[in-house]
Amino acid sequence: MEGSTSAIFLEYKVKNDVNVIGLKKALLKVYEKNSDQILILMSFSKKGFAVLGANAPEGLQDFKTLNGINNLSMPTSQSDIFIWAHSFSKSVMFDFQESAKEILNEFLTLDLEQEGFRYHDSRDLTGFVDGSANPKGDKRMEEVLVPIGENNGNGSFVITQKWVHDLASFHSHKVEEQEKIIGRTKVDSIELEGDAMPKDSHVSSVDLKVDGEAMKIYRRSFPFANAEEKGLFFLGFAKNLQRFDVQLESMLGLSDDGISDRIMDFSIPKTGGYYFAPSVKELLKHL
Ligand code: HEM
Ligand code: MG
């Protein structure tokens, strides 16, 4: 369901002394709302897997607060369970949101509840297309899924971060300058090339290789906007956590070049979590 127009993100902690059988039944009931009209992804932290009595995937860690150069920071708000649902209908999403919360309430404490929407042709609220460099087709699954045959094969590591923008500050720059901040053109999302691409652009910060291997991730972020805040609920998938770590550290100026990402001049992350989304088959075994 790429291009879905409406999303809801729920991050939960498991209540103390939870009735595990009850919790599993409740999660299954929510998961079964998957349909032609709505797609639901369930993912768990290390603690989340432990509560289910399942082995956490190798390499899964909690998101730790990262402190970069120039007082830049990315805080953790690690929860135990992260649920993402999306569809082409705001009405369907509203019904899901209300019923999921009612079903899960008894067992879980809600840390974060965020709605997201598709803005024009999948743009961030800055007006730039978000997702252009995502891996496509078969390549996508290769970059995102733990290989079949390995433990937790066909599952994916997940990052969530709620970013809040200062849009007035971003838009105070001329379009040409905005393009230098992002590293792509605004209207057609064409990557800047050669000397035209600044080292501190967002694309320069996150388009990385480690030992010759491209640190590709698949992004499915959604913008949000209400009276208090406007920003991006950043959602990414990859076959290991290293890819997120390397990108975040680079954004913060912690990698060898010591250059931070200009995107952080006008947007800051308020939350951060790492999860693992098992394949459907594995998930149903756990529930
Ligand atoms: C690319 C926006 C945060 C990873 C992009 C692009 C935009 C964008 C407009 C260029 C178009 C595209 O290829 O999708 C934002 C905004 C953010 C944000 C507004 C938060 C305020 C992040 C974070 C990460 C990240 C936290 C990493 C954890 C990437 C990657 C690319 C990308 C990997 C593709 C780079 C390439 O290979 O060309 N982002 N992004 N972004 N972003 Fe972000
Ligand atoms: Mg850097």
C-alpha cells in the first residue's frame, strides 16, 4: 500500500504484571483488522519480545540517546511495542485507532499516539519529495529483510523518530538554499551532483557506505500537523540496526568527517525507538 494517504502510529509500554495470554489475544485481535483497506505492522523491542516469551532477534538493541556536535541531540523514548497502520481512508484509520486502543488499554500504556497524512505527491512539509532514493522492487526486500534461513528471517528492523519542524525557519531560505540543505531539487527531486552537492546536505549525511556496502534503508515516513506541532514521523526499515546507527551518527557530526546535517538546523527529533517487525508467520507464532 505505497502511497497510502493516512497513517496512525502507536507506541506502547507493557503494564507491570501483565496477563500475557490476555495481551497476546488482544494483539492478535488488533492484528486481524488487517484487510484490503488497512495494513497493520506490529513490532517489538527486546523487552517486548521477552514479554511474549520469544527470543529477541540478534542485534536488536534499545534506542539510546545520541549526543552530537554543537549540542545536537537525538533522545530515546524507547517503548516495548510499536504498531503502524495505514490506509487510503482517514475514516478507516479513525475506526482502527479507536478500537485498537480500546482492545489494548487493559494491558498496555500508551506512550505515543501520532496520526500522519500523505502530503501532495509524498512530500515532507518542507515541500520536498520524501522517499525518492528508496530501494525499489526486489532490491527493496533485499535491503530490508533479514535473509530467509537466518533466525527471524523475513523480518525487519524498525526505527521511529518523531521530528518537529520549524517551518518558518526553513521557508525563510530561498528555494535554491533549501535545495542545498536537502541535497535535491525541490520540484522534481533530482539529486544535486558534484560540486553542487554540499557536504552538510541531508543526502550527503545519510547516503553512506561502510566497507563498500551501501547503508540502504527503506523509509515510510508520514508528515503530521496540528495546532501545536508540524513535522515528520520518521519510519525506516533495514536488515540490521547498524544502517540506522551509521546514518544518525553522521547526521549528528559524529562520523569521521565531523560534519552534521543541516536538516537539524530547523528540525529536531523528540522521540526515538528501535524495534523488530517479525514476518507474519513468526508474529502469528508469538501471539
Ligand atoms: C533522503 C527528508 C530524517 C535517511 C531524504 C530526502 C528528503 C528527506 C526530502 C530526499 C528524497 C529522498 O531520497 O527521499 C527528511 C526529513 C527528515 C529526515 C524532513 C527529518 C526531519 C531522516 C533520518 C534518516 C534519514 C533521521 C536516517 C535515520 C534518509 C536517507 C535518504 C534520505 C537514507 C536517501 C539518501 C540517498 O541515498 O540519496 N530525506 N529526512 N532521513 N533520508 Fe531523510
Ligand atoms: Mg556527516
